[in-house]
Amino acid sequence: MEFLKKIFRESGTKDESYQTHIKKAKQLLDSRFYDRASVEYNKALQLNAQQSIPIVKRQFEDAEAAGGLDLLSLGQSLLVSFPNNPELANFLGNLCRRHSQPRQAENYYKHTLKVDPDYEWASYNLAATLAHSYQYDDNAKLSISVFEVRTSFVLPPFEDELAQLIDMEFNEKFAAWEAAKEAAEEAAKLEPEPKAFDQPEPKRLKTPKEPGQLFSKLKLAWNEAQSPQDKEEPFKLICALGYQLLSQNQAVSFKVFEWAVQRNPLDANLRCFLFCSLALKQPKIAVEKLIALLAKVPNHRYTLINLGLAYRRANNIQLSRRYLFIGFEMLRRSQGKYEVAGLFEEAKILLRKNRRKAWELLHDLRLDMTKPEQLLQLGALSLEFKEWNIAQSCFREVLLKDPKNRQALDGMRTIRQEWLALARIAADRNNWQESVLGYQLVISVEADEEVLEEALEVAKGLGNPKTIREFERELALQKQKDRLAIANQHLERAMMLEGKRQGPAAIQEYQQSIIMLPQHKVFVQMLDCCRKFRLDSHAEQLSVWFEKVQEVDPEEEIPPLEIV
């Protein structure tokens, strides 16, 4: 590895006693005391880096055998000794990211760039980390290079419409040329010395030569169209004219998209390209507008990629790369397509042919799902393939919008039953760690007193004080929640009986509610009920009884008084 070679060149022999530390470090390493081993390695490095480096090098070359993150402590020791080595800091950032420690990875990449601002890989790796993209070093650079080399914004395909625009302009010019030729020929017949018509025949160009005139004529056609269907064609051609102007980095495209957005303000594509046109002259303002648009449509691929390109125009390379990586990941999930509606249709067809591939496609489109039926479809397929976490995510999102959705509720019950069964099997096998994880998943769906008591017993078997305290707290909260629910049921019945003029029965229900959860406001309601039905003689007894209920332990129930 390059950084080890550099360290090797930087280092020299200081003291032969390094061998003592190397020997001790190897013993600690064999015993898997990695932190203590790293201390000894660091001492050896300080004394004789030339002889110590090859030993550490073997650890870096066999990261899997070293246990991944265990390698990190050795790398950190090296970095302490050689803080100005960018290759090492970048390597440690990659290692942290591979082991789900993005914050620590960010710090290592920032350290790399502080040491060497021109160290390209760290710049790409930092942007990828912030974008939650798992691309590293040269792969990271290559993944967004197709966007970074662009000189214009990313636009939808519009070749057919462009050909129509060119035909419109050419046909009009050719008709004018023919009319001029005929007029010249007729005039020549009357002249004693006729002159040949020397105006050259117009040629078909690759792009419209007079976009302003085209825009005016298309607007006129749109205004004169009587029905929405008739307006579609000129509107589509106007948008294509805007795309063509924007692809040539002509700021006049802003006027075209401004007109189009006013006629179709809900179209995210048009708003995106309007702000891209603005970026040709005012990139910083355009960036703010594109960020605001992303807040409304966070997965809009054109906006993500073009925001990255707009940041580039504003000379903010790091943020440019971050948004390009986010856009790259979204495009990877949608098979490179900017519009995903067709992919949902493709998934429906795949459901009849290959359900596993249909699930994979829908899973990639998970972030684009906004309709309950899409989420339910992915949730149902996830149940079929035992992808419980994905199924839970889908059903939970549906229930946030529709708490009574039957399919989502049934799906959550199925997930809970599966996790509960697995947790109990693991407990029977004394696999306490796996069982605890299972119970935590069950509780994340729905907790009840019985399951929490089981989970607490398993936690005691594991012997982890933190987990035990967590389940004890959950159990106490669940008991309180259950008692509140029962108390409210009795309170509702009491109020119903009171409305039916059944005073004694209502007071009995008030007492049952207080037994479950002593509340002063319920006690006051009960006394009001006594007065209402002329049972004031019981008020003093009930007051004494209420004080007793408040004093005893919640588990110890005091029976209600008989009210006749």
C-alpha cells in the first residue's frame, strides 16, 4: 500500500529495543487484545518504524482476518505517529464507512483534506459518505464522472420535438423563398433585360435559427387552440424549444420555462428547468430555488443531478459532488431512468412472471412510493419472501395515513407473530442474545404485558443490566398504559349509566375506574353523581375509601364500596 511505503521511506532505525514491543504486541494480538496491541505497536513504530511497518502492513492487507474494525485501532496508532499521511487517513475513512461508522469516516476524510486539499479520493469519498453512497476511491470518482464532464444541464430526451421545430422553421423559410422566386420570375418577364433570381435556396439546419419567432408562433398556436387536447402539441413543442436553448446554455430559455410553468405550475420537471435556466446567470439564487424544490419532491432525479451541476457553476465542488452522488444512487435504483412511473408498470407485469424480480424492482423503488397501494404491494411481497423489516416499513407508513387499513394491520400482526416465534425458539435454545433482539423487534411492532414479561426473563438470562432496565421500564409503562385503558372503559360506562339515571351502578363504575387509576377528577365526578342522585350520605365513606386507594400499592386492589 502506498501510504505504508511512504511511512517506510520517512522512517529510520532508532533503537533495537523495538523488538521487545513487537514481541509483546504480537502476543496481545494473538490473544485478540487489539487496543493493547496497538499501544505496543505504536511504541515499536516510534523506536524503529523500518522494521515495524511490515508487521502492521500484513494486518492491513488481511483486514477480514483481523476482524475489520479491530484493524482500526492499529491504523489509528499509525496515524498518531504519522498524522501528515493522507493515504492512511483516507484508508481509515473507508474502513469506518464499510463498518457503518459514517461520522468517524467523515472525520478521517476531512483530516485527509486538511493535510492535502488536493487529495482527490478523499474529496469524492467525503461527498459519497454524506450522500449515503457506498462508492470508494476511484469507483466513487468514476460513478459521477459522466455528470462532472458535462457542460450543460441534464434534460429529458426531445429529439423528435426538435426535428418538428426545425421542420417548422425550414418549411416557413422555404415557402417564403419559393414565393419570392415566383414573384421575381414574373417580374422578370416584364423587363427588357430579365435578371436571374440569385437568392440561395434555404438549407435545413441542425437547430432552430430564430427561436424567438418560433416561441411567438407556438404561443399563438397554444392560445388559439380550443380544447386541452389541441393545446398539448404546441405546449410540448414550446418545452422542447426551452430544452434546446438550455442545452446551448442560452439564458433566454428562462422566458420559455417561465411561460410554461405559469401554465402548468405543478410540473416538477418544468420548475426544475426554470431554475436551471436561472443558474446560467445567477447560480447561487438558482441553487436556493432547487433546494426548495427538493424539499417538496425529494427524490426528483432531474433536480438532484442538476442541483449538483448548479453547485458546480457556483464553484462549490464538494456540495456539487454530494448531490451528484445522491442522484447517482437514485438513478441506480431506477435502472438509470429519470421517470419511474413506467417501472411500476413493469413491476406489475413481472408479478405474473417472476415475483422475486418484481420484489427486487419494487424494493429499489421504495423511496419513490407515495401511493398506499404501492406500499401494500411491496409489503405483501416482502412477507412472501420473509423480508420482515421491509414489510414492516411499508405497512407502518400506510398506517400513518390510514390507521384502520385492514391489509396493513394484518401484515403487522403476521410480522409480529413471526418475530415472536423466532424469539421464543431462540430462548428455548438458551440463545439469549438472539432472543433479546427478537423480542425488541416484536415490541417495535406492538407491545403487551405478556410479551414484555417474557422479554424481561430472557434479558435476565442474558445478564445485560442495560437491557434488563430497558425491559423493566417498558413493562412498567405498559402496565400503566393498560390500567389507563381499563380505567377509561369503566369511566365511559359510568358516564353512560349516569345518563340513563342509574346512579348506584354509575358510582360502582366510577369506583372501578379509580381502582385501576386513582384520578382526582374522576373522584370529583363520582361525588357529583352522588349529589345528583341524592346519595350524599355515601360521600364521606367514598372520600375515606379514595384516600386508601391512593395510599396502597397499585398491585394491591381495594374492593369498591356497595352503594344502594
